[in-house]
Amino acid sequence: MLFDVIRSLLYGVPVDPMRVVMQILAVLFIIFCILPLHECAHGWMASKLGDETARINKRITLNPLASIDPIGALCILLFGFGWAKPVPVNPRNFRNPKRDMAITALAGPVSNLLAAFVGAVVINLLLLIPGIPATLAAWLWIFFSYYVSINVMLAVFNLIPLPPLDGSRIIGAFLSDKALYKYYQYQNYIMMGLFLLLFTGILNYPLSFLEGIITNGIYWLASLPFQLFT
């Protein structure tokens, strides 16, 4: 994200201003529209499974003011990964706490993947719009390319099976109560270790590999209906 742009400028590497502007706009759209959708998905799914905590706290909403975490938003802007204010969930209200907590956690990353799919569909639509100015088409293509990429990045990041990410709640469905207790007992240390791995770039290759596979799959799936017109 912008950290890479800043690093390029410091090393004298040329930067395309139009790409940077579109990248910033895409990130801001993610922060103000998609992060609230991610958290709303958690709350909505929890409500469907019997826990009304999010609804009581008025967190089943797309209002960005209810979801934005300033530090998490800054991390997305700078590094491409980050977080919002988590939706409150009380597993004791679920009929099957482990299973339903995993489903609730999965709803967030799935919302990012669906949002990415919509962006990929829009990119395909741009190719079919007659008379659209080339410059505008280029700007929109860059914007939605970043939009798709960031959504996939957030989905993959949140699926890492380490606390406090959504992936830890998903894998928790397969752990015994004793193992789950130990798992969360060291949550703060695991979280610090996770961010150390992210900032040192150790996780860049495996995460990028998964993001590439998922992104290609989304573009392929989104292009299928449009193949009828070619």
C-alpha cells in the first residue's frame, strides 16, 4: 500500500501519480464502506444464530462511525491489512457455541470475497460500456483492481488462524475446550508475534500466494457470464 509508495519514492523509483490517487481512493472506500460491511456481516450472522448482542449494541449497521478503528484504518492505508472495531458477540447465546462462533467469524471474510467479486464484475462491465472515455476507463480499472486486491487481502489476512483474527474463531470449532483455553490464554503474545511476522515480511510470500490464487479465481468466476458476449 502507501508504505510501498513511500519506500519507492525514498529509493528514487518512479511512481505513477494516477495509480497512487486511485489506490488511496480504493483504500478509503474500503475503510468507509467495506469494513462496516465486514463487521455488519458478523453481527447479522450472530443474530441469525441466536445472539442478539450486536443488534442490542446497534452494530448491525453499515454506518462507518460505528466500525472504524483509527489505528486499524491507518494500517490498511499504509500496509494493506488492518481491522475495524469488532462486533460484540456472546457465544453463550448460541445453540452450538463453537460451531456457531466459527460460522459468525467466517461471515466477515466471506463478505470481503463477495465484495471483491462485485468489483471484478464491474471491471468486466467496463469493457462493454460503449463510448466511455479511455482515460476514465483507465482510472476506473485501476480503482477497481485495487478494490478487488484489497478485499482479497483482507479476507486472507482475517483467515489466518491466530488470535484475534477471524481464523482463530474458525479453527476454534475443531479444538477441545482445554486446547481452546490454552489457545486464547496466550492471545496477546500471539498477536504481537503475528504483527512482527507481518512487519518483517516473513508472511508476505505465503499470503501473496494465497491472494493470487483467490484473486485469479474471482476474476475467472466473474468473467464467465461475459464470455457470452465475446
